Amino acid sequence: MTSPEAHCALPQDDQRHVVQPHKQALLKRLNRIEGQVRGVAQMIQNDRYCVDVLTQVAAIQSALDAVGLQLLEDHTRGCVANAVSAKKGEQAITELMAAVRRFAR
Amino acid sequence: MTSPEAHCALPQDDQRHVVQPHKQALLKRLNRIEGQVRGVAQMIQNDRYCVDVLTQVAAIQSALDAVGLQLLEDHTRGCVANAVSAKKGEQAITELMAAVRRFAR
Amino acid sequence: MTSPEAHCALPQDDQRHVVQPHKQALLKRLNRIEGQVRGVAQMIQNDRYCVDVLTQVAAIQSALDAVGLQLLEDHTRGCVANAVSAKKGEQAITELMAAVRRFAR
Amino acid sequence: MTSPEAHCALPQDDQRHVVQPHKQALLKRLNRIEGQVRGVAQMIQNDRYCVDVLTQVAAIQSALDAVGLQLLEDHTRGCVANAVSAKKGEQAITELMAAVRRFAR
């Protein structure tokens, strides 16, 4: 039995592989999000009222935010913390901050 | 042949139907977004590096933002402008602002 | 006595002047925000813990969001609705959407 | 002469003090932001056009985002990395993620 961190390759690797610690939960969420996107397409196909469609689009965005934040947290606890412990934190944190920036306001 | 606005039912209707003026383009975009969501699930399935996954999640969010803003703009040009011209703008603008708020920072 | 809308010059004017319908409330809020910004500077001056500073920065952003949304709503109810009623809505809505985009996610 | 990290107290401390590594730059930025907030109040006082005011509000938000991201990055490189190296990373990362969440979309 290994901790999630054990799966985390350092960012300097060429072939970085990470088994997500919440892999099954994430796949389930993404499956639901895929269905929500199809649902929005169906609403537009059926000429549903714009504001109702917009409400659904906002719901998908919240669901994707949650996926992004989960990935960000697990990445920080795993890959970034590993890199810091191995005295290779500087590059890992630069990369992390770029990811945060993409999600930031 | 009718203008997009002609399709726009006023928000007081019980059964509001709106043919989106960019209907085909929106359906095409949503189809592509659905594929992107499936792609992220595949990346997680394949244990791809967290930051690469996060980059794809951020790309989906940008694509959804664009869909939301298109819907918001068409709704304003159609339903909201119609309601204002019919002196029923107050309720329509209240509803619009609630939608903007959901997309706002 | 005039309605707020009466104060709203159409966007085609060279010298557009708008008396904000919530002018005093907005000035009061901005005054408070100015104090919050000074407070954050003071916290950094006093070497306060980063996360406490970050919490205050996020509070200022929420307060500014509220100011922005109030301005957006009053602008839509006033200037934009006026322009639509005067059959000059197209340009006003283009301008409105650009402003929404700046606040959007 | 000490590195920025040396100034960083661990989150378990009661009296946490952190000399920001970019202290002078942050104070300068906040001073400029304070002036921008005063400028927006002046614009509203002078009945300036709503969209011009909104543009300035959005500029302040961008400036505050930049301050927030700088603090977040320095906090991660300093306090969080220190905590991880001292095997006290778990709590520090929980706290970090709460801060990221407040800035996230």
C-alpha cells in the first residue's frame, strides 16, 4: 500500500505519470459534467428559454471549478510537497502558481 | 424570415421558447466541449500529469465562458431589448443581472 | 424631480454625463474600500501573517465586485434601456457586453 | 542576511509574523490602488459616464488580483515550503487551498 504521494513523479521527468488519489471520484464527476453539457445542447436544440440555459451553463462551471480545485489540492499535497521535500520545490511552485493563475479571478 | 428578436418570448410567459440566433454555432461549440470533457476523463484514466490535466480543465472553462457570454449577449439583444421596448424592461433587467452575477467574478 | 434615467446621456454623446442613481451609497462604499486598502498596506507594514492579509484582499475584491455590479445594473436600467427605447440599442448593448466581459470569469 | 523563508513563522504559531519578501513593492502597489479607488470616487462625484467608471473598477480589480497572486506565491515559497520541509505541510496546504479558493473562479 502506498500513499498518493508515492505515485507522484517529479516535474523534471519526461514522462510524468500521476495516479490521482481521488481518481474514481473525479471520473464520476467528469462523467456527470459530460451529461450536463449534453443537457445544455438539448436545451438549445429544444429552444428553451435563454436564462434557463444560462443557469445550467453556470452549474457546469461550478462543477468544473470543483474538479479543478480538487486536482490543484491533490497536486499540491502530492507532487509539489514531494518536490519541496526533495529540495526541488522552486520549479514545482513556479508551475503550481501558473496553474493557480489560470483558475484565479 | 424573421429577426432573432421575433423568436423571443417575454419573460412573463409560462412557456418561454427562444430560438437561439446562433443555434448551430452554439450546438457545435457544446459538442466540442463535450469531447473536451471526455478527453479530461481519459487523461485522468491514463494517469496523466496533474498540471496537464489542469490546463485542459482551464481550456474547457474558457470555452464555456464563451458560450455563456454569447447566450448573455443574444438574450440582451433579443429578449431584454424586446421587453424594454414593450415597457416591460424592469423585470427582464432584474433577471438579466441575476444571470450576469452568476458569471461575474 | 426626475427619474435616474433622465440623467443618462446616450453613448453617442461626446460629453456623456450620468448622475449615478445610487451616488451617495457608491461614494460611501468606495470610501470604505479606500480604508480597506490602507488597512492591507498597514498589515504588510506590520509583517502580519500572509493568509490574514490575503483574506483582507479577498474582502476588498468582493466589495469592488458589488460596486461594479451596482454600476452595471444602474447603467443597464438607465443608459442601455434609454438607448433601446430610442432605437439606438445596438451600440449600447455592444458596449454593455464589453463591460460585462471585463467582470466575467 | 536571511532568505525570505527565514522570516516565515509556521501556521501553528499564535503570533505569526511574516516580513513579505516583496514588502516595498507591495506597499507601492497598494498605495497606487488606494489612489485608483479615490479616482473612481472622484469620477462618480463628477457624474462621469458609467462605462468609463466600470473600466476603472475593472482596472483596480486586476491590480488587486496581482497583489493577491504575489502574496499567494510568496506564501507558498516561504511559509508553505517551510512547513512541508518541517513535516508540517498538511495543515499549511489546507490553509493555502482555502486562500486559493477565495481567489478562484
